[in-house]
Amino acid sequence: MKVSKRLGIFACFGLILLTASLFFGCGKKTSDQQSGSANEEREVVEEAQTEEESDGTELSGRPVFMMGRSVMYGWFSHWNPDDASKPAKRGDFVLYYKELSTPPDIAESVKGYVDEIDADNTIVFFKFCFDDFAGSSRSEAKANLSDNKKYIQQVFKAVVEERGLKLIIGNALPRVENYTDSQLVWNHRTFNNWLEDFAAEHSAEVYVFDQYSVLSDSEGNLKSEYAADPEDSHPNDQAYSDLDDSFFSFLEENF
């Protein structure tokens, strides 16, 4: 009896840890990103749908290294529901998912991928996850803003200065209302303004993709219709569809 009781306690504890790892933060993937009615109802044939190679040959097109964590993985799940690790081809571009480390190692993981790039026409798209922005108090928000500026400068050095590649930077990702406060909104918007100025200083090499304007409401929250859940700041399938409209137009216009 004592042994079985202990096993039951350990099993319950393990289940709690597994549930928490799926629910919180910018982990690799969430259940909402892997399944759901939106994915099931998506048409198989669509003009902008991902083109997948069935014969194992390499996709042709200008490579784009899409660097992020769970939100980026969710975007690739939106394109390739069966296997988000596969590259996605849209128009003249082939997109590759590159999973980043969390801060403070985020810029170093970017450098690791950049060092492996062979094609000089590769575009690097970098963005933070929503967990990489802090609010709560002005002092906490300021310290986080300072760190994120430093990481951007490190990414710029690795991508542009050392390799001469084009760099796209996604601006801040909003959170659901339940996890947004005035200091977080201040942090997001101050970072976004600074990022625009930074890109203007390096206009030939750095571009800003304004995902914040697509995803946020007037109060700075992730739009409720875009949230995977009121407690989950990962975008849902509709959010990714609307990001597609902006992002692929952005690529065509600038590259």
C-alpha cells in the first residue's frame, strides 16, 4: 500500500509539471498550435498556401531564416500543420524555422545560426517572444528595455556587420489583457519607437516588421479574437493568417 501510494503521488506531481510546461511561457509549442478546428477547416489548396516538396528535392527561392521560439514555431505550424519543422515556400522565398535560446543567450544563438549560412542572399528575421518583455513597475520595464536594446545591437553585429546580410526585426509582441499592464505597454511602445530609429540609422540593412500594429488593440493588448485563450498570449490561427497578409507583402515590397 505504501509503495502504490508513493507512486500515485509521483504520477500526480509529474502530470502537474507537464501541464505547466505546456501552458506557460514561450516554450516550443502548444496544443492550440498543433490542433483545433481552425487548422482542421483550413483549405488544402490556397493561393498563398505553403508549397511542399514531395520528392525530397530542395526548395528553390531566396532563403529567410525565421528566428524565434514558440510564437515562431506556431507560425510554421500554421503553414505546415503536419510538420512545423519543414521549410515553407511562399512566392520567391523559402522560410526556415530556427529556434532561439532565451535571454541572456538569445543573441549568441542567432550568431550560431548565422555562422552556418552559405548563401549571401539569405535574409535573417529576428524577433523576441512575448515573454521577453517585462512590465509590473517602471524600473523593471526600463531594465528590460535596456537589455533588449543590447540584444538587438548584438544581433545587428552578428548579422549585418560580420556577415553583411539583410536583417528584419519584428517589433514587440503584445500579451492578452489579463497579463498586460501599463508598464508593459510603455515598454512595448518605447521599444518599438527605439527600433524604428535604430532601423532608420541602418536603412540599407535593417527593416522593421510591424507585427505589433497587426496584433494589438488600442490599449496595447493582444486582440481578444487573436488569442489562443484568455490566459494564453500565443496567437491563434486567425492571427497568423492576418500576419501572413502583412508579412508576405512586406517581403515582396522590400526584397
